[in-house]
Amino acid sequence: MNTLKHLIDISDLSVEEIGQLIDTANDIIANPGKYSEKCRGKKLATLFFEPSTRTRLSFEAAMYELGGNVLGFSEAQSSSAAKGESVADTAKTVSCYADIIAMRHPKEGAPLVAAQNATIPVINAGDGGHFHPTQTLADLLTIAREKGSFENLTVGFCGDLKFGRTVHSLIGALSRYSGLNVVLISPEELKLPSYVKQEVLKKAGIPYIQTSNLEEYMPNLDILYMTRVQRERFFNEEDYLRLKDSYILTPDKLKNAKKDLSIMHPLPRVNEISVEIDQDPRACYFKQVLNGKYIRMALILKLLREAGTIA
Ligand code: NCD
């Protein structure tokens, strides 16, 4: 790969760099006017081969708020992928038109292939059931603002831990801070993949528990990260229908939870969190949405600076 800095996996960023991105995002929140011209004349290409609301629109809003412009497509069918063009050729082509790429693709590894062929920075905006590092940055900014630190947290991940790429990336990020305890709550069929357990949790010596019961460890949790069952990754609809409502968080299920629990969800929500919980001060999922825009602004600035595209 060339020496350009891309963001494909959250481990592409050091703990120090994550701290700097969070500091920049907090500064943008406090002083938005200071950043409104930073990307004047620069272009972000959003190449989305899979559906998205928050990720694509937050990238676009981020670039507009930095004074830049956006081009791209929101479905594979409207790009030359529909004619059989490779990801490598698409990346080379878009490098002629834009300064930075955000790519979402159903195939694991597609953004890495794009990065190996592009002459501009590439950001992975979600690759299949693999990783989603910019959602993790949004999650980390939210945790930093809610909890003040990433140390000594007990985090419960609930739902589709097999295909939920946001879970894989967030576990990877949090495993680098001390005192982490993880509770993995899922049906048997949707357990965390063993590559994440082996290469992340076991390697870092993080204590973890696997259970199918949402309420069992509720009193221990500082953060409860709910996820949707990922219908589009199932091989058959019957399995999806059987598993889709495995967990539904209702006020009753929170009766033994900590007063300062943070309830997170990358969204979209299907049925996993009852709408009554939206009024609960512990609900953080719409804060994650907003934080996602600010941290993506910080990320675009960092990558364009390192590429020498902006000062
Ligand atoms: C997530 C994704 O695309 O992985 N959504 C998002 O980007 N916020 C979660 C999901 O689709 O369930």
C-alpha cells in the first residue's frame, strides 16, 4: 500500500490519535465557526454500495460544515459496479475527481482494496459483517462525553454479535484501555465470532462473559450497547424471523440497572429498544447520531491534513 493514511480498521488509529480526534471534535462542538472554511474547495466522495442513513448523511453534513463539497452514489445499481467494474478501478477513477473517499460495501475487505488502489485517503464506512470504524469513533466520542474516561468500564453488548460490525470495531477500540469488562449477550447462533474473541479479547486479556440473558448482568453494566439483528447477512429468512426479536429493551428490564447506565445503539433500531426508553435520560443513541457528524469532521480534517491536501 502507498504511505497515505487511510481508516480501514479502528486499529489503524493509535490511542493517542483517538484522543486527538476526540479533542478536535469537542473543539468543533464548542467553536463551529472556526472550522467552517477548513475544507473550502475540497471534495468528499461517498461511495455507498449498501443502504445507509446516518453514516452517509453524517459524512456529507460533516464535509459541508467544513466548507467542502460532496459527490457520490448511494446504491451500487447507480454506479458502474452494476456493469461489473471492480472496486480497484472504481477507486482509481474516483481518485481523479475527489480528495477523500468514504466507502460502504457488502463485501468484507472491499474498502481495503480501494485503499490499495486509490491515490487519496479511503475511509471504511462499513464492510459487510466485518468492521465499522467511524461508528466506533462516534461511540467513543459519546462514551468520552458521558463517562469522562474509557477506563474501568463494564460494557454489555446485546443482540447480533456475529454480524454486527459496529460491535467488532468497538470491542477492538475499548480493548486498548485498562479495566475493561465485557458481557456478551446474544442467542447461541449470533455469538461474537471467534476471531474477535481470539485476536482481541483473549490477546488483550480482557475478562468476558457470554450469556443469552439480558437481565442477568444488568446491575453490573456501565454501558449497554444494543444492536439490530442484521437481516441482510442471513442466509435464510426463517432464521431471521426466529431470531429478530430475541431482545427487546423495555423500562421493566432496566429496573436493576445503574442510575448512570449509558444505553447505546448504532441505529437503525428495528424493535430492540422500546420507544418509551427514548425519554429515559440514560438513552444515548440520538447523541451518538450527532456525535457521529462531529467526529467525522475531525477525521476528514486529520486525513486531509496528513495527505497534504489542506493546511
Ligand atoms: C450500523 C451499520 O451500518 O453497521 N448502522 C450505522 O452505520 N449506524 C448498524 C446497523 O446497520 O445495524
